[in-house]
Amino acid sequence: SKDELSWSSALSSSEKHLLCIARGLIANPDVLCIHKPTLHVNAATAEVIVDLLREFVDHRGILQKGEIQKRRPRTCILTSTRALSMDAA
């Protein structure tokens, strides 16, 4: 209807970007490929994103029942223009 907003007008570009990252993590893939995940955010948020991606790999995916050792390994491939992202790799 006319009163409803589309996602493109309701969310900022940073919010859309964060939503895409969240959707990728929720899917809990074995391999997660992300192009410049920190591009549209400030330095503090970029650090949180990089830490979250590192945790995703270290804990073999999102938090689930069961032992971490029994989960399949996870890989995160990302591109970045920030040194912060490269330090975490």
C-alpha cells in the first residue's frame, strides 16, 4: 500500500550493509565470502564486524548446541581497504 515504505527507503546504506552481513552469518555457511564488509561503517563498527567474523571462524559458525570440536570448520574470505580487517586475518 501507499503507507508502507520499501526497504530501500526505510534503511540507510549502512543499515542495509549490516543486514546483509547478518543474513550471511545466520545462514551459517561453511565458506562466507564478503566484499568490503567494513566499507560503509565507522571505525568502531568496523572493528566489531571484523571481531564477529573472526569469532564466526574460531567458533566454527554461529552459536549452536553441541561441542565446537564436532562442528565443521568455517572459512571467511573478505576484501578490505582497511588495515584493521587485514590484522584480524
